Amino acid sequence: MSAQRADLSRCSLNTATVKHASLPEAVQAAAAAGMGAVGLWRHQVAEHGAETARAIVEDAGLTVSSLCRGGFLTAATDEGVRDAIAENTRAIEEAAGVGTRELVFVVGGLPGSSPEAPPAPGTDRDVVAARARVADRLADLAPIAAEHDVRIVLEPLHPMFAADRAVISTLGQALDLSAPFDARTVGVVVDTYHVWWDPELRGSIERAGREGRIASYQVCDWNLPFGATALNSRGHVGDGYIDFATISSWVRDAGYTGDVETEIFNEGIWAADPVKTARTVAERYAEHVAPHL
Amino acid sequence: MSAQRADLSRCSLNTATVKHASLPEAVQAAAAAGMGAVGLWRHQVAEHGAETARAIVEDAGLTVSSLCRGGFLTAATDEGVRDAIAENTRAIEEAAGVGTRELVFVVGGLPGSSPEAPPAPGTDRDVVAARARVADRLADLAPIAAEHDVRIVLEPLHPMFAADRAVISTLGQALDLSAPFDARTVGVVVDTYHVWWDPELRGSIERAGREGRIASYQVCDWNLPFGATALNSRGHVGDGYIDFATISSWVRDAGYTGDVETEIFNEGIWAADPVKTARTVAERYAEHVAPHL
């Protein structure tokens, strides 16, 4: 199926996929490929201001499918807690300002951890306690999100990032953490790269749908071999090992009718022409995802 | 605590940790460090024959804590199924011959997958079906294992290996697959590297203990940054991000009283003197694991 003939209204380009493009360039690339939306990042909103960023998207006839990202909630110190609440309050305000309800949260790893280094002396390895602090911070932030009519969207990250990036590792765990809150205030994102391997995935997607918490469906592929940086080893849909037909059908059956963002971290794709990348994203969406939605 | 004063009777050196040592060298290194056991690999047993391999271990005053590895059960073709049954029957016989009940199974990834390559045309991406075939092969092999008084020990591998090495990704999933079989015939290994991140880990370890299925406790650390090969990025206990005190106490509370194998895949450690490596393994076990067992 060619992207030209497919319905791309739900297809969204997360701008991290074209990392080196400016916001106007990324938006134009998405529009030229026929997509209906873009997913933005906070640094872009900060560069232009929320009002201008929103106008850049809307003037191109697109909508903002989500804003990345809040989170980093695992600090154990009073100062770290205060900073997390302040920073995420700003993120919530920006999401509202740029015209999306969906603010993706990457909740952070073990305090003091680094993807580039062994643990520093005194590193806190207690992942159980770090997860409990995430729950505490959500209780702090949910009322602020509700006040701005913004949803905190918890992103389970692949377990290979549990030490250094996100102590939420499964969709089921994200749903457990969401459970105390209204589904319009705390939701989850299903990102194929992070959750495809999960033996409980089907049940967790069904539960997420039942609870009205699927705020975003993100797609990219699991490529092997890993690149030099594991974080940046993701691939265009169809180039790797993920069964998009099956997972997309589960998301559809769970009642999700929102946008489908393609978010790829990959040095090679970042080096490519954004217009070509957006076209490839649209084609792969049309071929591997849209028929199963 | 120095390794010299600690009780190392449950401390076992998995010989993959000293990959370039011969079997006699590895056994001598473990004995010199004061350990009580070694975990062997099939290629070593094949090299010496089971009887001689067993004598090498026993003459040093050690026991065999486990044999690695059977598995690779995901083939979808008749030929692949026949091969898997034949090869695992040999592995079961070798485990019995070398004097251990515990035969570790790495169940294999998606058929046609490779850790070093993108999917070949026609690659089967259906991980749900691959997992169902693992269940079918266990039903084929369990009677053969029982006949030889050997236990098939399912190893959940870290989800980053789900495509190319093992479609069993969590301890809970391994227990579900074990459930149809007697606990003396199908069990599980708790390997910290593979399962430390799991939000359900405590409950799954409790369940494994209750069901009598903990066949082995393996330790090594989660190091960052990743090495050139993700598979070989494991570290000495204490060098990475894993909370050994907590996980070891869970394993203890689940009633496990067997050997604790250190199994590390790491190019740098492989290049070191096996005697020194074994001493470090013993010291780290004494400091980070033994006090919590």
C-alpha cells in the first residue's frame, strides 16, 4: 500500500525522529508526507514559546499529538522532590499552551545513575523505593495536571533502561501506578519498542483500554545488532523484529482511536533528510500499522 | 568481610566466567578460591566426556551445581522440532552423567533471528506462537528429563534478548510454563542480571519458592555503559546497579538453600587470570551475597 493512498490522519511524526530539523522543518516534513499530527519536545516549545510553536503546527494543518517529556521523579532528597514538582508543573503548563492533553512522562532511573558510567560511590540501588517515590510524586502532580486539563502519560521504558532512565518497566506496572488517579489525568503510552517483548502485553493493553488510559500509541522497530548506543538502536517500522500487525490489532481492539506516533532514536536516521524520513515513516505506517488499526 | 573467613560452600563458579580456562584450570581456580561448586557448560563435558569431567570436579572436592545449557525450542518446522528433542535428550543424559540434576535451558528466540543481523526475509516475528512452541517442547522433554532424574531449569533472559536468544522474559512467565510439570522435573533459575528490573520480582520469587522450583540462583551485576556487545556487558557483583542484598534476601526467604553461581560474560574478565577472577568472585560473594542468604 502506498502512503499516498492510505489514510494518514492518525499518523504522527514525533520530532525526535528528525532530531536535527528545526520545528518548522519537522512540521513541514510531516505535512508534506500527508500526516495529521506531530509529537513535540519541550526544548522546541521553549525555543519558540508555546503560542508560536502551536501556531507553527496549526498553520500547517496539523495537530499536536503529545508533548515529550516530563518525569524524572525518583529523587530522594527534599531538594530533588521540590525540583521535580516545579519542573513538571512547567511541563504541564507547556502542554496546555501548545495544545495537547498528553504529556509523556519518563519517570527516571535510580538516583545518581548514569547511562555512561558505573555507579558512583553511595549510589542508591533500591529500585523498589525509587518506584514508591514515583507513586508519591504522581500524587503531588496529578491535581496540577487536572487543573490544566492535561494528562500525565506514563511511559514504560524497556527494562534495559531500568537503572538509568525509567524504573517503570512494564505496561502493567504503569497501569498499577495510574490506578489511584482519574483516567483523564494519568494514562499510559504503548510504545512498541519498549513493550513488545512483554508476555503480559495483550492483557495489559486490554486493561489499559478498559480503564480508558491509552493516551498514545508509539511505534518503532527493535533492530539488531544494537548500535553503538543501545538507546539509539531503534529502526523504521518493518526493519526489525516487532510484530506490528499483532500489537496494532490489540491496541485497536482495546478501543484506541487516537494518533499513532513514530518515534525513532537512530543516528543514521537523524543524519537523513527529514523530508525523506517523514515519507518513509508514512509509508511504513501505511504498510505495517494502518491496516491493523 | 574477606572471602577467607566467609562460608563459601554454596559459592559456585560458572565456568563461563573464566571462558578461556580449560576445565581443570577452572576447577582449580574455584577450589583455590575456597568455593564449593562449579557450573559447567556442555562443550567442556563433550571435550572430556561426562565421566572424566565429573571426576575432574569431584577430585578437587567440588560438586557440579548445574549444566549449561539445553533449550532452543522455538523452531516451527518438523525438522527443527526433531532436532531440538534429540539435542536436548543428549543434554539431559550429559547432565545425569556429569552429576547434576539441574540442566539450564535457554529457550531460544524468534526462528531465524540473529543477534548480529536484521531480520532475514520471511523471519517469523510471532513471539506469541514461539512461546507456545516452547510449552509444546517442554511437554515432549519433561518425561525424558524425569526418566534421567534431571530437572529442566528454565532461564528467563533479560527482555533485551527476547528477539534473538530467549522468548522467556520474566520469572513469572517461566513459572507459568513450568506449571504443568512436577517441580522436580521443571524448575527455574533466578539470575540477577536478567530479572533484577522486574516489578513483579519479589512475588515471582516467593511463588517459585512456594512451588519448589528454584533450581539455581545466579549472580552478576548490571554494568553501564554497555560494552560493545550487550550480551557481554555483565560485571562482577558490586560493580553495577543491582541491589544484591534485597534480591538475595528474597531468594533466602523463598527457602532456597542451594548453590549460588556467579556467571559473568565480559571480555575484560575473560582476559584476566582465572585464579584472580575466581578470588574476586569469592570476595564479592562473601561481601554482597552471603550475608543475605
